[in-house]
Amino acid sequence: MTPRRPIRVLLVDDHAMVREGTAAILADVPDIEVVGASGDAAAAERACRRLAPDVCLLDFRIPGGGPPLARRLAHIAPATRVLVVSAYGKRDYVRSMRDAGVRGYVLKDLDTAGLADAVRAIHAGGTVFHEFHESEAHAADGRLAVEPLTMRELDVLRLVAEGASNREAATMLGVSAKTVEAHLSSVYGKLRVRSRTEAVVRAVRDGIINVDGSSADL
């Protein structure tokens, strides 16, 4: 029996760390292959034209993005199914992208299994539009709301984003490695993730830390 080829995925996000983190997460999923990554609308159009991916994971708020980009991608690569993966769950955002022809819209708090399942569903011809309850699940600007991180948790997350190991972070902060592990465990719970990579990706996507690793206003 001929093995089924992996689902070919293009990542479109204006944060390099998010693109790299998402690619690293999906690298562990055997039936999904990341074939390219783009950081802006023009690059996304070129990549879709050149690669004709099965699924495009599209950040809602990249420069030049939104519904107009979704419509252009549909024209450039009609066989490519677009799945919006966003930190913003406002109903008008979802509605505008659905009207533009995307096949799904999910929030960026999905774990690896949830994201992989959404990609598979879109590839199989289905649609995935999560129900959002803004009054309970989102901040005033539409970002997914999370329990605020403490200053020390932000310090640990910043060092992790810079590539520090637990032991290295402990040395820089003047605490024990077990204390760093405890802070990371708390961060995982608050951000609803399971790994260091997912924590950094989520924090950058939601503006909790900036790309350079510094904390952002919550």
C-alpha cells in the first residue's frame, strides 16, 4: 500500500519566533509537513503561487492581511485551504474571514493536537469555526484573555524565549532550578500550553512578551 503523503502546510505570521515555534511544534506531527513560512502578505502570495500548499495557516493581523489577503490567496491557489489561527476572537473578525472564503478560524491557544486536528479537518474538506464567547474568554481588545503572569514568571519566560535552559535561567535569576521549573509550570497552566516552545509561541502571539523577549503591556 502506498503511504499517504503528509499534508503540506504554509505558515503565514509576521513574527519570526512564532513561525519557527509553530514549525517546531508541527515537526513532531508525522502526517503534517511545513513546506514554507512567510512573514507578510506579499510573501504569502508568492509562496502560495510557488508551493501550492494543501493548507495555509494564516495569522489574522499580519500587515496587508485580513479578508483581502484571504480572497487573493483563493484566487492564486484555489486548491489551498486557508485556516486562520489568531489571538483575536471577535465575532466580526471571524465573520469577515468566513465571508472571505476561509475554511476555518481558531484561536492560538490550541495545543499541538488541537491544531493538527484542525489542519486535518480543513484538508479533508471540512470547516472548523470555534464558538467564541467574548464576554468570558477575551479581553476588551479581542485578545484571548489569560491570567496575568507575575513579574518573576515573565522573567523566566523572557529567558526561555532567549534560549536559556532551566539551569541557566536559575543562575541568572539567583534562584534554584526547581524554582524555575515551578515558575514554568505555572506559566504553562496560565497560558494553557504543554511545553516551553508552545509557551513562547503563545506569549509572542498574544503580546505578553515582545519578539526581543521583553515583556509587553497586558
